[in-house]
Amino acid sequence: MGLMRMAALGAAGYAFYKYTQKDKGDTPKVRDAGAANMETTPKSWSKTDEALDETFPASDAVANY
């Protein structure tokens, strides 16, 4: 009987967790690389800036930096 009660409480807790988390909007917003896809376009934009923007999530630096 104790196992059934634990399973029911676990299911209820999981359902409550999913209900409270569904409207948070935790999905990150991702934009395409390049100055044209920015909210505020930079005044000067070099090829190095473009290369750095294209590799942003990666930890490696660009070769022409």
C-alpha cells in the first residue's frame, strides 16, 4: 500500500511541476549571424567582426582574428 501511495504522490508532483513550468517560455531566442540580423545594426562591421559573430557559441577563436 505504501508503494502505491508513493507512486500516486510522485505522479501528482510531476503533473503539478509540468503544469507550473509550461508557460515560462524557457526556450532561448537565437538569431542568425550577421549585422543585418541584429536588433541594433553596428556603425562599423569588419570581416573579423563577422567571423566572430558567426562563431559566437563556440569556444574557438576565428583564424583571421
